[in-house]
Amino acid sequence: MELEITQKIEWMNVYTVSESDGFWVPEDILGEVRTYSEDRVALALGIPRDQVTLVQGGLSGYGVRLAKQDYQRDENDWQFYDTAREAAQGAFELQTADLFEEPVDWLVVDLEHSTTGLKEAEDLIRTVDLKGGVPLVRVASNDPVQIKHVMDAGAHGVVVPMVGTAEDAKRAVDAVRYPPAGKRGVGLARAHRYGPGFEEYAARINDEAVVIVQIEHVDAVRNAEAILAVDGVDGSMIGPYDLSASLGMPGNLDAPEVVAEVDRYLAASLAAGKPAGYHVVHPDHRLVAERIAQGYTFLAFGTDFLFLGNACREQMEMLTDARADR
């Protein structure tokens, strides 16, 4: 059907359409939108799924019609759409959202041991958030600026590597919390709905934000009691690989010295009454069950590339066996 354009709001690059009483978003914003599902469009724009309908019209072939009832309260609300162009370009391809069709409690976006940048991290945070998951970010270091960036992007909390002292832990907490409880700088971004949601966000984030510290060095294990006593530290995670390296035996997780330090960490966590964490790197549910039995309650399970690699190898082995049987 041909849609009659009744108004163009230049600064938004969004068209009001009389037929649908909604908005026409030109194809140059969303790219090849016809090839994507309405779910992906909703994720890209950060709006509820039931507010999106793919339509065809005379302006540029295909576009997206957005119901307007929840998005026309005042001019500030329109600022959200200023990000639509960038969001749409990359978010369609994110498959992370599909994980939350399964019972995943939270997901960590890793900035420490990956080449993921802040823009990619924001897209992943948005995707996880809109699917009802809990997006956490492991930052590259205990850097208040990077922590501020990921929290402003909408992360529900951070995992902070190489925390070795109570002072390190306090630095991480301060970077997450607004004054007077912390030292986080104040600005407007996705977490604040680009302005209109700031007061609501600021009123709750100091209490709701999650701060997980990683205890990854033998000296940090010895300081675990003091680290876990810091107000605002919600839990911790042992870093067995770095711990083994600090003991001069990198990767030897079964060495008695490494096992003894891991046990020392677990005891300190249980005594502090805070969740003890462990990253079961290799995707084997039996290893997770073992850690649960030991008392760990904050468990990271695998990585995306290990899950993918294991599945690929398994299927290729099956194909190789099938070919050998011919």
C-alpha cells in the first residue's frame, strides 16, 4: 500500500504516517531491514516487540512502523531515537539474545581477554537486557573510566579483575556508585534513557548494581577476608589460571599448592557470607556440579567460543565417522 506522508521531523529522520498513526523509519536507517525479523528490529531500537511491524510503502520499499503511544510524551523522549541508526547497523546480527530462550541467569561481556570494544559491549548489553537477562561486564582492569562507560551503557554490574587489596575493592565499588556512596561521574546515556530516566536510575543503582571482584593472585587470597569485608562488594570469583601463574606454575590447576590456595579462598568466602565464584571454563556440566557441591554459588560456565568449538568438533567427528562407514 502507498503511505501518505503527513509530516517529516527533520532532526529525527522519522516520518509520521497517517495510515498507521505511527512512524515510518526510512530504510537507510535500518539497512536491509526486509531480511530481518521484527524481533531483531525491536532489539536494535530498544523497544518492546509489540511496538514493531514491518510494512511496505512507497517511500523506500520496506520500513518499520512503530506504534507511538508510548513514545510521544515530550521532546526529550525523542532523543532515544537519535541512537537508532547506530543500533540498527549492528544489533540485528547479535545472536546473544537467543541464549535467553534458555534458563541463563546472567551473561558476562568480556572486555579483559577479548577484542570486544565499548560499542560492541553496548550492543550486547542492550540485547541481553531486552531479553530479560542480567548483563554484566568484565572490564579490562580496575579502571573507573571504563567502569563508568559500561555502567552508563546499561550494564547491571561489573566483574573486576586482579583485585588484590581492600583498597582495590573500594576503588571498584566507588566507580560503580554515585556520590555520596561512591565517586562515579554523572552523565546521560542509555542507562538513563538518554535523560528522562536519570532520576529513577540514580535512585536505585547504588543499591542494585552488582560488583564482583576477581581474586587471582596468591597475595589476594591472603587478603580475601579484608577484600570481602568492603561494603558494596557483592561477591567474588577465584581466578585459578592467574592464581597458578602467581605460584610459578601457570595452568597447573591440579598442583597441590594451587588447590590449597583455592580452598583457602573458598573458606574465606564462606566465612564472609558472600557468594564464592568459580569459572568452569570447559563446558562440562559435571564440573559445575562438583563446584556446587563444594559450596560455590556464583558460577560462570564456559565461553561462547568453547561452546561453539565443541559443538563443531562433535559434529565433524560424526561426519567423519559416517564417511568412514560408507
